[in-house]
Amino acid sequence: MISVTTISAIMLLFSLCGFTINWAIVIIMIKVTKLQKPFAILTVGLAIADGTFSALYLFYATPMVFFESDILSNYSSVCGYVLMICYSASTTFHFMISLNRILAVYKPMLYRMMFSVLFTFCIVMGIYSYALTIITLFFQILGCQNFYDQETRAFRYSGGDVCRFYATYLDFYLVFSLTISSTILDFLAIGKVLKISSKTEKHSKELSLLKQSISQTLFVLAIVCSFTWGPRFIPDIDYTFIFSSILWSSVHMFDGFFTLIFNPEIRRSCSRSGQPLAFNVVRSKSAALD
């Protein structure tokens, strides 16, 4: 049986990395772009959701598991409620980022009309408002709960028809549909960019942003499949926390990780400051395309 110490150590690693990386992205992107680029605004919106999720895991969920605290467990549904808001917003941001890129590649005129700075801010606020409304409806008004189960050592939904409806249609089918759609949009956009023969600075910028988007989308797709089918193939209770708590946290950490690797604004900022990124990220002199 996997020990509580091992579980806590894994949770600490993912949540600490996710917290540090995502809030660093927020600070760097605001400093470098002044939030005057639509893609930067969407990236910051995603990083805030991921950073908040990681902060809750770092400062609440991890101590709750390590100390096996009954007090924290009793109020875990409050933590679970906020985690669900962050997760819902994060998933929607992935789709909107993919839509942003496909329009930039195929319909640049429509892209400039739709993704103005002001309207992009409205999109970000709309995503958070949607996530807050849906999660509040199901997890506050209709009585469903996302709580920490000490037996399985993982967050899970309470029983009832409401929770089953949410888990089936709004957790799996909706998230899976958005992720598949995002994947298709990203591959179409990358295919279009790769067909362009000119290797201009603009071409390089666009390809970098698409790499960020598709890496995040494919990872989410893999995690959603693991959420759903992992416990069916490996029903051992020792792996329950991996298919729920750990993978759930890893989504939000790797969102920031892929942004660090591929986003040209981040790379340019680190180049100027003389602090090279980890993971041997290639230095870039270009700014992001928007």
C-alpha cells in the first residue's frame, strides 16, 4: 500500500511546481506585454486558473493528506468547489486559445475583429463567470459535492442523480468534446503554418504559439482519458489517488510548463534578464504574434 508520506510528497511536488510556474507566468506576461496582446491575455487568464488550483493543492489539500486532518477533511468540499471552478475555467481557456490560433492563421481579418484587446478581456471574464455559475449551480445550489474521501485518498463526487448527471455530461462529455475540438483546431492551424514556405520571423512566432497550444491540449486529452478509463483497467485502490488527485493536479502544472517552453514572450523575457530557462529552452529574440 502506498504510504501517506509518498502521496503527500508527490502532491507537494506537483502543486509547488504548478504554483511557482503559473504565477511566474502571470507576473512575466503582465510585465512584458502590459496585457495588450490577445494571446497574452488568454495565457494569463489560464495561468491564473492553474495557479489558483495549484495554490489550493499546495496550502490545503497537501497538508490535509499529510496530517490526515479531520478538520480539513470536513471542509474539503469548500476546497473542492473552488478547485472545480478553476478546472472548468482552465478547460474552456484551452478551447478559446485554440480558437484564437485557428482564426489567426485562417481568418486574420476576423481574428482582428473578434480578438481585440477589450473583447478578449470580456472573453476572459465570461469564461470565469460561466465556470462560477455552472459550478455554483451544481455544487452549491443543487447539492452535489466534490469532497476528499479519506478511504480512497482522493477527491470524489458525492452520490445522487445530480452528481451523476454532472459527472457524465458536464465533466466527461463536455470536457472531452472541448478537448477533441481544440486538438482538431490546433492540428489544422499547424498544418496551415507548416505549408507556408517562408521562414519569416512571423512564421516562427506563430509556430511557437501553436506548439504551446497543442502541447497543452494533447496533455489534457491524455489526462481526461486517464481519469475515465484508468480506474477501470487498474481498479486497485492504491492507484485511485493517481488517477484523480495526482493527474488532476498535473494538468495545471503542465499548462504552465508548456508555456515556459514554447511561449516566445517568456523566452524573450528570460533572454533579456540573462536567466535562461530550464529544460534547455532555445533563446529567442522575437516577440509573440497577436
